Amino acid sequence: MKALVFEGTGRTAWREVADPAIVDAGDVIVRVDAVTLCGTDLHIVKGDVPEVAPGRVLGHEAVGTVVETGGDVRTVRPGDRVLVSCISSCGRCAPCRERRYGQCRGGGGWVLGHLIDGTQAEYVRVPFADLSVHPVPSGVDSFDAVLLADIFPTAYEVGVLNGAVRPGDTVVVVGAGPIGLAAILTARLHSPGLIVATDLTESRLQAARRIGADATVAADEGPEQLVADLTGGLGADVVMEAVGVPESFEACVRMVRPGGHVANIGVHGKPAALHLEDLWSRDVTLTTGLVDTFSTPMLLRLMVAGRLPTAGLVTHRFALGQMEEAYDVFGRAAETGAIKVALGDPQHTAVDTAPATGAG
């Protein structure tokens, strides 16, 4: 098969690699029908995630069709259309028993495109399939469903839930890329009073306004002053960092009110200063997190019910073989206007969700 392979800092190639095979009885092999690129993939290519070794197939988000199952798989069978989660869960270790699947100690966690070969390929092996893939209901578009592999659960769990968004809150989202936009959409589920978005790119600020941000401001045009003006000088109840650079994190800390929450979502490749000399007396809660994806089934139900709008988030579509072109467009988002880039040729629109009775 062909796959997008990391070949060292700054270098990738769409080339022939060995077909994946069942390794453990809980594995499935999925034919990739729709896949997307993540900001974390860009961090990997830049060299910010050193544990990703050259030769690794990248990618951790996909929708596809099960073509083979291991002998212990019970929840899906060949022919099922499934969402491949960015997080794999053994379901048995202590963190998994607490729904902290991102911290799995039994061989799961964030492994796809990180520690094992990932989804930016024609086929992918997914471990712990009973807990790590989700049947996609009939009528849900594959290019919509793939957004639930990572950005929506990440934004909701690491941003909205960790940030403890409550009705009436003033919420600031720093960074209006895919994660930031998903944070705006999922924050609205908790009825905040005001959502402010800031970014350097005008096209992303326009997207933030379209999906529900009440106010937007360019990152170089005084977002801290705007937040102060909107809150009578108090600061925001919740500030989410969705960029992953020191300047954005430090701005978040300056914009939060005493007793407020700063929820860091962004992937950081460089140290950021934590000014405890200013924070120690302000009762600020600072959270970090790797997504656990425990919210994925709930978000999928909301999508089926039409209560999780995704229109406009996928701005560019490519054939699977155009992976390198897609990376170029996504990596130059400020110039291209890219928000989420998707690839593939989905062919399935229905799934039989009856429990499988045997292995394929």
C-alpha cells in the first residue's frame, strides 16, 4: 500500500510501505476512506515530537471500512464503517478504568502515527478495536465524522470540560484553527454568556464569527485590552490556549480573571514562562491534557441529532494520493485559508450496528 511516511525533521514522502497485518487478537485492519491532517502532524514534521522515529506512517484520525478483525474483536466486523479514534484504549489498566484513555499504560493512548503506524495511508491497523473504533451511523457523512476522531473530543474535554465552562461565563479562545473552532462550538453546549476568539489570520476569525463567536480580535490588535473592556477589567472566566506557542500561553494567563481557569489545549514544542510571582495569589486554575476521547460517543449522538454543526470546518478536500499537496496547503493556512484539510473518497453511507458474532 501507499502511506505518508515521516523521514526526519522537515521531510515526508507518500510512498510504498508494507501492508498492515493483524498482530494481536484485538486488532482490526481498516481501509481508510476519509482521513484528515492535524496540527500535531505539523509539529511532528517540524521535529517537536522527538519520539516519532523516521519511517513512521503519520496520522491519527480516520473514517474507514473494516476489512479484517482479530479473533477477540466483538463490536465490529468486516464491512462496518467506523470512526478510528486518535486514542487507543486497552480498557484494563488503572488510567483506562478512570476513563483516562490518553494515559493508557497497557499499550494504548496516543499511539497511531506516534508510536505505531498511523492513518495517513490506504490501510491502518488499529489496536484494541472494541474500545478504539466507533461504528458510524447511517447518514453521517464521513468527512463530518472524521472531525470526531480528534478535534471535537480534544476541544471539548481538554478545553471546555477542563476549563469548567458554565452558563453565563465569558470564554476566550486563543487560536481559531480547527481545535479553537471546535472549542467555540462545544463551549456553546454549556451556554456561556460571551465567547471571544483571537487569531492572527482574518479568515479564521471570520470562521469563528460564523460558528458563534460573539467577538473576534486579531492577535496583534490588543485582545487583552478587548477582554478587559468587555469584563469591566476583571478578566475572562475561562481562557483556552489552542495554538501551542509561548506567547499565546502567556497571553492566556494575563487575560484570565482571579478564580478563573486557563485550559491549555495546544501542543507546545518550546518552554513557556509560568509567572507564579503574579499567579500565586490569584486562585487561577491551570489545566493541561491529552484527550481521552471518552466523549466521542456522546458527540457522535449530537452529530446524528444535528446539534453539532460542522459546516465550513473542512475547507479543502483532496484525493488520498495528494497527501503531500494537502500538507503544503495545511501548513500554509495563513495564505491558503485552510482550516481542516480532508482526503479520501468515502463510498459507504450505512453501517450494520448489530454486534458481531465471530471474527473475520
